[in-house]
Amino acid sequence: MPTVYEAGKQYTGPESTERPRPMSRHETSPTTVQPAGHHRPNACCFCWCCCCSCSWNEDRERAWRASRGTKLETIPNCETCTKPTPEEVRGWSQSFDKLMKNPAGRNVFREFLRTEYSEENMLFWLACEELKNECNKHTIDEKARMIYEDYVSILSPKEVSLDSRVREVINRKMQEPSSHTFDDAQLQIYTLMHRDSYPRFLNSAIYKSLLQSVSRSSSES
């Protein structure tokens, strides 16, 4: 597929006749309840090994990737990070910016988003950050195309929620992609996570358990 698109031609993503348009998350209830018996053990959530090597997680990730079909394999399951301090963990409740600027915070928040079946928002944001660090034109073209196919195309099961104005901007910029092609879309998804998911994250068992864990460790040391 070419990476530079004919002027005036809207980029609509890859043509496909093999799969129907998936139901958008907006056509279902905004709150999805995870079935009983499928809760992830807390111990794995906070091992901070940055490789998630437990067999349970490996099986889950293989099944998840098989069903979701991500092309951007460069995004790891967990970002490399150190165990957060109690001050850092408490700071995440004070500012969404602090949470998103901290690799450990992004890992925990990403784990929470996974329980709500909206991890694609974080994956898209991370992919945009990775794209902005690229300088090679060929690499930028290729990564921009993969981001479009994975997160913007209506054919993707990981399509993120973008308004029509932002989609029009992306389609126009995809005629000649740059490292900032998805800046407007990235900001919109960042705002969505801040307003929608972040308040629930602060009240989640994942965050509260971590806060108790690091506080207990600090008091015992």
C-alpha cells in the first residue's frame, strides 16, 4: 500500500472483504461488566518485573492479541520502569498528567483500561508518542499507516473514538504523513481517558490495592 496518497483523495484505510464492520463500542453500554471468575490476580498486577512473564498473563496476552490483531508489535506489554514510591502513587490521584508522565503509572492505568476493554486508548496514545520520536521519512510513513489501520480505520476492532472533524484532519494529513499526523487525535483520546476513565481508575481495586501495598512496604522498611 502506498504511503503517500493522491491529493484530494480521502484515505479510508485498507480495503478488505474478509471481515464485516465490527460493532463500535459506542453502540453498546458504556459500562462493561467483566464476567465473574475472570479477575486477574492482584499479585501479577504489581510484580513490576516489566515482562509480565507469569504463565497466566502469557496465555491471556496470546489470546488477546490473536483476537485483536495488533500490527504495532513494537509496543510492549509493559513499559520498563521501577517500582513507584508511595509519593508517586499518591501523586497519581492528584494529577492525570503525573500519572501519564510516569511509566509505572501508565502501566497500572493500562491494566485498568484492559479490565474495561478500552486498552486501545492507551495503545493509540503510546503509538502516537512513538511516532513523534521518529525522524526517518520511510519509518514515519509506515508507522502512520499502521496506526491508521489499527486505531482509526472503521474496519479495526481497536478503533478509538474520534469525532468527524479529527477524522477529516487525519485523512487529509495521511496524504503525506508526518510525525505529528495524529496530534489532534492523540489529544482527543488523552482528554477522553482523563474525563472518562481516570475517575473510575482512582476508585478501582487496582489503584487502591497498589496504594495500600506501597504504603505498607514503606512503613515496614
